[in-house]
Amino acid sequence: MALFLFSCPLFANSSLDPYWKKILWYEGDKGLVSEKSFYLSPSGNIDPKKELDESLRRFKTNEKFGSLKLPANCAYPLRWKYLNKIEPLPKNDSECEEFYAWKNQLAVKKVSIVFAGYYSNNPASIFGHTFLKLHGPQDERLLDYGVNFAAITEKETGLFFGLKGLFGYYKGFFNIAPYFLKVNEYSNGEGRDLFEYELNLTPDEIDRLLDAIWEIGNNGSFDYYFLGKNCSYYLLRLLDLARIDSHLADDYHYITIPSETMKTIEESKMIALVKSRASLDREINETNKKLGPDNNWTKVKVAQFKKQTLKNWNEEEKEELHHLLIEQSKMKVTEVIVPQLKHHPAQTHGPMRLELGAGEINKKFGTQFKFKPASHDLIDPPQGHLPYSKMELLSVTLRSTKSNELNLQNFTLIDTSSFTPWKYWSRRLSWRGELSHQQNEISVNGRRLDKILSGAGISFELSEGLVTSFLLTGHFDFSNHFAQGYAFNLDPEWIILGTYEKFSFLQKFRFAQRWEKTKDQQFFESTEEFRYSLGDNDWIRAELLFYHQWDNKKFDQAQWNVGWVRAF
Amino acid sequence: MKKILAIVVLVTSFSAMADSSTGCGLGSLIWKENTIISALFRSTTNHSFSSQLFGITSGTSGCSQHSLVKRDMAPVYYAEANKEELKIDMARGEGEYLTTFAEALGCPSNLKKQFSNETQKNFSKIFPTSNTTPLEMLNSVKAVIKENSSLQGQCTYASI
């Protein structure tokens, strides 16, 4: 016990102190800040001791720091306060008006984390986005300020945008803006639900948080990696600075999924869900259900939606909305519609999957092991997720039969679908895409098949949780079964999907038309999938596939697999 | 070079004229992109016109300082950013954007209901056409406040 008490002071307030390394934004042995000037010593980003010594030395002078040319105690308030405990340092408040004015105007009483959920028809957004909200003393929450970590990108799109984001070519900065701008952007502009969770930070912790935001906001930027060092990672880092013994970011080295960080924070007991703001999408759904499409207010909401989402909002529509609003202004409100959000992101199942199963493929019995690092499937538990969607990245299936040892059965780079129901006001198309490698593929007589697929169509919601979709997919299949090595396919697909908390089922009919150079092939597949939950993160999954070739019955076959799935 | 300078001056003076006398305004638009690939990253990268760098006071110097809106400019800034939402709330006679507007104008909380009712009553005065600008709207709202016996003089930042 005495030994422990002795060793603590050795750590605290020294370059070995983990808190000092947090102040320097270290991960392991290296500082993450890409702005060289953030570190006062040339090797400050790899040597915390040198950085401590150099900071102490320079903070004792009259030097001005950072982009705003401020004295140390307000250019680096967090660092200065820490070092001031080691050795008393000169404090220059007369030139610090800007900093104090900023803090005083914010007058932060509470801090919340806001989670922006998925947006419609976009399964890639299921992992969400997080940012901080600083509560001021005023009544209305829209006047709060949001603190966000974001990449500054030019108006790049598509592949370059994706690659740059993946490999850290964009710079990420902290920025602050009125919360109403964020609500407009996410809730109205993008159709995303917002969830506000209040943090239980003490006044001291809030003060440290503000110091950290000012310090890094003015002096630093980071390489932005969309998969790992992203908005949610840096938000955790800020919280780890606010609360001295907090290490929320430690679990996130390579992949940081925003919805998962919400669970981490929840586990640390820092947090409580306070308010959810339904997206405009959801609001219209509710309004349409309760008031009907002919109600003036429904028409107003639909017009608002069109304005936010359509690229060409014309004069006629503008006038129409104006007249609808004049009408509305003469009416007294009888019912205020507030859509209830039943689930929030911390309730979603974990994104990783391990599945152990067995079944028959090509008339051979075998066992299968599946690993999916980031997955939400159509039949997975839907709570908190974008309905009727699938997003699967980098999944691997290994198979072992009596004759073969463990072999790669399937590798899927990406498999994504979105069966957003058609609504008269949003008219979204359904779609799906796939890039996969399959062994023992049934339509090529058990050989390997590589597929590049995309498809589009339309879906209709039959009742809550039940949707039916009609798609046309086009894909290139590559296999040495084909004389030329590849074939082109055009397949109509009809899907019926029922997703509920406890179980889900999928029925798919596929009418395949395949063309090779010299011949074509037509076949039919009927797929059934079923999931039954045993717990929050455990379920049983069963799949059945019937294959029928129109011209030759001898290839007809049934395949099946039953497995137990664990979600992490 | 002179030509470029002239254009720059012209453009900046136009934008100054479009705003209040202290040259406050938002200017930029939300960058919207919703293709499949971009969305994969967009969900976390988040481009927005709120991405002002920290300590750097942007060109809208009369309006904000270190990205915080100056209190007396709050009604202008708020009106500009939320004109559409305000229009809808005002037509309805209730809503969060509307009560927040009341607070931005400095109206006490016990007068928020009155503010909502009055603005709804005077909707066609406040938004006479579909092209009413945020500033015109703001000035009309200030006039409505002035003309109402319960509201006049109660909203600190609503003086004309």
C-alpha cells in the first residue's frame, strides 16, 4: 500500500504521466497532431519528456503562441494549467480577453453528445456521426453550440473522395457552430434522427473540456481517416481530456464506429439519453398517417421536404408552398405531432459477427465459419437501424467438408442493399450492390464465381416491418466455367422481407438470365432466410436455397445452412 | 490584375450590401452529396458551412467572433439561417424554431406564447411574398412586436 502511494506522485505531473501524453494527443508513442507547431520541441511528437521541458522553458518567457499570437496561458490553457502545477509559471491575463470572452459567452452549464443516425436509403450511414453540444444558460436548446470534428474537403465526390477519406488525405479540424445549423443540416437536410445524450461532467471537467477545445481548435489539425481516426475517435479523446482518469479512446485503434463509441460512453456511465429529434422524413411519415395526405399541414411538410431534397425547386412549387402557409396561418393547431423514436443507437447490435454453422452445398455436408467485421444484414435485429437495409464489408466464410480441410468458401468485399419503401412524397428507389468471391457456386457447377453486381428497383411496405421489393440486377460474373472467363447477367428479383425484433424472414425469387459469348443460361433460385434471436447479441440463422435450371433438370439442387451467430 | 481586384471589390461590396449594416451574413451553402460512395464517408466526415476554423474570425466580422454569434447580431444570424423553418412554424403558430426566435430577440419566456400567436396573426404581413428576405422578415417581426401592447419594449434585441 505504501509503495503504491509513493509511486503515484512519481507519475503525476511528469512526462510519464498518461494525462500529459493525452494533452499532447499521443496514441502510444506518437503524437497525432499533424500541425508541427502544436509541439514546441522539434521532437515533441515522439518525445513527451522533451516536450515537457521545452514547454516549461518557453512558457516562462514572454513568447506569444499559436495562430492568434496569445500568451501561453490562453494559447495553451490546458497545457499551461498542467505545467503550472509542476513549476509556477507567469500568467499574462491582460492579453487574454479573447479567450475569456469566448468562454464567458459560451457559459457552458452542461455538455451533451449528439448522435446523428442513418439517413434514408443509405446503408453506409448506419454507423452514424457524433459531435458535442455545449449547453448555454438560455432556455432554448437550438441556441446551444455544437463542437464538431470534421474533414475539410473540397467539393470532391465519388471515388477520390472515398480513397482520400480512407487513407488520411484530408485534414480534420475541430469547429464550433450554432446548434440550429447542425439540426438544419442533419435533421432537415439529410433526414437523420438526432439523439442527445447528456454527459455527467463536473464544472471542472467542463472547464478542462473548453480549454482543450480552444487549445486544439486554434493550434492543431489531424489527418482524417474515415474508418479509424474520425469524428467519434476525436470526440472520445476530448472526453478523455475532460475527465482525467478516462480512457474511452483506448479501445479504438483501427476502426471507430460512432454507434459503438456511444456504447463505450454508456458503459462508462458518463451519460443519459435526454432528447431525440426525429428527422423530417419520420415527421412526414407520422403526419401523413395521422392527418392524411390531403391535410394542409401534411402538404406543407411534404413541400418542405421537397425543398430540402430536390435539386430543382422551381418557382411554381415555391408559390404553392407560400399559399399553403398563408392558409395554415389562418388555422388553429389541434394536434401537435411528435414522432416517437422507439430505439436509439446504443441499442443496436454490435457490428461484428461470428457464425458457426453446418449444412449442405453441392450435395456435400460441411461446417462453416463466418467472420464479418462490419455487418448489418436484412434479417438481423432491426432495432435502431435503417429499416430494410444491408451493409456488409469484408466478410469471410470458411468451409470444411469430409474431403476438404478448411477452405475459403466466400469473401465479400461489399454487399449492400436498401429497400426503402416507395412513398408518394419521397419516391425513393431501392437498390443493391455486391462485390464478392464465391467457391462452390451452384450456377457454375461448383466452381468459383466472382461477381460485380448492381441493381435497382422499387419496394412497397405492406405493414410495419414487412416489405416487398422488385429489383432488376445487372452483373458481370467471372469464372473459369465460362468459355471466355466471364458472363453478363440480367436478373429480375422479387423479395419479401419481414423484420421484427425477435425474428426476421426473407424470401427471394431470382430469375437469372445469363449470356456468354456462345450460349446463354437461364435458371431460377428460390432463397429463404430466417433469423430467430436467442438474446440481444445471439441468434440462430437458417438459409435454404433451391436451384433450378430451366433447360436441364440434372443440375437442380437444394442447399442449406443452419448456424449460431454471435454479434460483437 | 486590376480587373481581378475590381471584381473582388465588387463582389464583396455586394455581399456587404445584402446584409445588415455591419456586414453579417452566412453566404455559403451546405454541400450536399449523396452518392453511395461519398455517403460511406460522409456520415463521419460531415461537410458543413459551419466549418469555420476556430480562432479565425471569418469575413463576417460584424456577426461572429471565434465562431460564436455576437448577442446583438443573433436575431439577424438566426433569421438568415432559419428563414424557412421560421416561416413554417409561424404559419403553424407554434414550434421550437419560433420560440427560439423569440429568445434570440430577447423576449422573456412568459411571452413566448404571445409572440407565437401574434406572429401567426400577422403572417401575411411578415411574409408577404414567397421571396421575402430574412432581413425584411426580421424587420416586420420587430414592427409587429412594437405594435403589440404586451410585447412592445419587452424584447431586448428587437428594437428597430
